[in-house]
Amino acid sequence: MSTENHSKINQLLASLPSGVVVQSSWLNAKGYSLDLQRRYRKSLWLEAIGPGAMIRYGDTVGYEGGIYALQQSGLHVHPGGRTALSLLGRAHYLELAPDRVVLFGGSGESLPAWFQKHDWGTELDYHQTSFLPGDIGLTVYELKNFSITISSAERAIMECLYLSPQKQDFMECYELMQGLNNLRPQSVQALLEHCRSVKVKRLFLYMAEKAKHDWFGYVDSDKIDLGKGKRSIVKNGVYSATYQITIPKELHDDDSGTI
């Protein structure tokens, strides 16, 4: 290997955190040709984990290292919903499945083949949606050697509600909401005003008011478009006149009140 190429691999390894994936397309854009990448693999500097994706040779990576690579390439894919709440330490009172990771990305943002096919040691539950903008309600999550962007608590609970009732139980959503006693009203307000799902907005306000959180008093529902008309979230439920939604009887009958 030439002195120039040896210098380039030294620069790459110095800038590449341990535990992350690096995509071939990203390397190519940084001046590392496909031929040079092949040489790095042959020289055991890098190793492929799938088409167009590599790691440091002998390195161990989790799904977070894959998310790092996706976010480096400009995708909005991020851990969200109850996975984000768990990472933030906001879901410790619920028994969440550690073998299932909930990911969200924008409409049209498909996971690359290498990410889907690699064995991350966990099940991936990926949702492509633009019910919330891809650039608000996010926070930086620090790992040992690198950081990734994940949903903030405010955004994550809305993502949980987006998945209900088909993908997430209503009562579990409410139990999560009950634990979120210090959400930031400004962040809640911005997310609700930008949210495109009437179901999510009505359920969020219903549960927040029912949980009697102090921060709820600072949310201005008059600035939130809640749509028009009644919405049946579940069959054979109980109707909430305040938010014009039909919700599960067990949620309505919960002893924290009825609205």
C-alpha cells in the first residue's frame, strides 16, 4: 500500500468511532474510491457486513451503530416510540420487550438491504410515516463512542399513540403517559401544532388531561387543529364528548377520572 493510501486509512480509522457502520457510498463521497475500499477489506482494515456497508475489522456493532450510518447519510431514521422512552429512562416501570426495537423514518425512507438483513440480535419494527416532521422533537442520545438522534419523550409518546391500537396497546400508552410528568410544554405545543394525525392529537390531549399533569395547563389547544366530527378509535368503546373520540372502556373507567 502506498504512503498516500496508508495515510488515508489512518485518517479514516482515526475519525471512525468504534461500534459504528460506515456505508460505501459515504466513503466514496469522502474520497475513498471503491477500489480503495476493496484494498482496505483485503488488508483487514475493514470488513463487510452486507452490500455497501462495512465496519472496522473485528469490531462488534449493535443496531445503534447501523442507525449512526443511516443518519450520517441524511436519513431521518431514528429509535422512537417506547424504544426511545426506554433509552431515555422514561419507561422503566413497564416491562418492555428488549428484543424489539421500534424505529421511525420519513415516508419513502426505506431501510437499506444491509440494515434489514444483518443480525442485530433484536427484532426491528420499522415505520415509515410523516405524521410528524422529521426534524423536530428529537434529542441526542450518547453512547460510549458515538451519538445518535432519537425521539424526545414528547415525540416518543406521540409515536406510541400513532401505533395504537393495532401495534400498541391503549392502556400501555396511558401508563407511559402517566409517567411523563415533566414534559416540556413548548415542545408539546410545537409537535401538536405540526402533527398531521387527528387521532394522535386527540388521544394525546385526552390522556394528558386524564393523567392530570401540571404541564398540560400550559398547552394551548385552541392553536391545535383537532379536525371536525366524531372519531371512533375503537369499536364498542366509550365516547368522550370533550375530544369527540370513542376510546376503550377500560381507559375511560380508569380511576384517574373521566373526561
